[in-house]
Amino acid sequence: MSALKKLTFWTDAEELECVTRTPEAPNVVTFSFQSPSGALFSHEPGQFLTLELPIPGGPVYRTYTISSSPSRPTALTVTVKAQEGSIGTRWMLDNLRKGARIKAIGPTGKFSIVHHPVEKYLFISAGSGITPMVAMTTWLYDSGREPNIVFINCARRPSDIILRDRMELMASRIVGIDLKWVVEEADPFRSWTGYRGMFNQIMLGLMAQDYLEREVFCCGPEPFMRAVREALAGLGYDMSRYHQESFQAEPPDAENVPKDVVPNEQSVAEIQFALSGIVAKCTETHTILAAAKAAGLVIPSGCSMGICGTCKIRKIEGQVHMVHNGGITEEDVAEGYILACCSNPIGRVKVEA
């Protein structure tokens, strides 16, 4: 018998190969990727990935939650929804086919139940915000133990519920997954016997009477998450047990704001991009990412708010003023890395880009 092949794990130094695409709902597709080298995938359930999409006119970078679970490591999936006016996601739906290879950055992110292990969870999502909840639920389902999850998802219509079949299959095989679908309106010519309307405190009390005992994870559009936060706070929920995933910047934590220097709009800064040899001048109130774009240099970026971490580069010399929203770790900062989208150069700065 030949020896078992040594296990290797994928890193973003290797491209991803699209192996399948599955329609889920109107303008929603799940793309499944594998490593061309056969490497396995390792990540935390709920983390996200940034894809480099080769659209005409130059690549764009879009961040998507991984909808698959690390308990199924042979493939990695993202489930994407093309909104009105979207560019990157629209390109994926129209052009990304089996056999195509694309670059990716990650996985990253801290929105995961692995950091908050408890007995009882309450997952609340809207639209494509369902994807990290599906990943975390699948991870608990695959553990072999019976979970205790109240799973709430809100959509416009029943046909717009993303990954509904997958969730209902898991819920039909195990006791501890309690699904609650909420829609604004029914589909034409089809009856709907579930919840209908906008999510509110009364619905929450009906769906999860023990919500005060549960760890809450929330994901969706910012107005939706704001409504959920206000509903929970109004009911006396301990908001230290509330967690959300969002690509809308929140006010930065005080510990993330450097107090030693403040960018001055009257002061000129000089940025040397070491790898390209470009030297750019700007005011200290410009970000390094903005200065790079003005100089014709492409630095991969996603959210541009210090959340996704796509624009992480190494600072070689000089000082920057960086105010981020969780897209970089303390370990990375200690090693000299910064986020170009939210770092202002102070005086002369040299970066690896």
C-alpha cells in the first residue's frame, strides 16, 4: 500500500479554480472552487475572502463571505448576489465558468462562533447576509453534536431566500436547528404560511422566547442591522453578546486611533513605493491608497474602510497615521504592515508596493 499523500493547505499564493456554479435565487449564484494543486482549505466558519476579478479596464477586488464550512475542506464556496449597478459580482455571474482561475486574498475576518463558544445561538440575517450563518450552522451540524440554533432570515419574497434548500435539509436531519423565514411579500400565485412583514421585537419574542440567553450573530444591510440592534437593546439584551458582520465602517475604537500624530492638510508628504520605484507627493490628509491611485499604481483594495484587509502592505520606513476598523491584526502591525486605505503618510514614508 502506498503511503498516504501528505496533506497540504491552500494559501492565497495559489489561484482558485472554479469547479461548479449553482443558481440559488434571482441574480444569486454559488461558485465552488478547488485548489489546482489539490490542497485542502482551512478557515474559520464565517470568515470572508477577497476575489480579484479581471473585468475589462482593470481588475476590481470584491469581498465575499465563504458560504462553505471548514468541516468540508476539499472545496471552498462563495454565494454572491448581483445588486443593481454591481460591477464585480455581475461579471462573475456573466463570465465565471467551470475551469476558470482567479486570484484570491484571505481568508480573514473574526466574525465566527469559534471565538464565542456557547450552548445557544441566535442567528439573524437579511438577504445575502445569510451566507456566514449558513457556514457556521453547517460547521455545527457537521460536528456530530446537536446544536441549539434559532436561525432567522429576512428576504423580500420566498423565492429570494438564499440557500433555503440547504438549510431546510440540515434542519430536517437534526433537532437543534430552528428555522424562521420572514418575507415582506409572498410570491405571485404561491401561498406563504410563514412570517410576513418587517422584522421587529414582537417577531423576535415569538421566534426565540429565550433570546436573552442566546449569543446573537447578525449580518445584513446596515439599516437592517441597526433595527436589530435597537430591537435587542430596547428589550434589555446584553449587547456585549451581540456580534455583527458589516462592510459599513463603524466609528473606530479609541485604541485604534494613534494619538501621537495628526495629519495636517497643509503639510506635504512623500511616499516612495519601493517595488515599482514610484515616488508620489501628496498632503498628509491623503491616504496611501489614494496617492497610489493618483500615481497610476494599483494596490489591491476592497472596502476602502479598513475592514476587509485587502490593501495590507508593509511599511519599510517612516510614520503613518492609521485608523482602521478591524481589518488588520496587532501582530501584523507589529511586523510593520499597514492598511493603505486608511493610513495617512506623515512626512516621508517608504512602503513595499
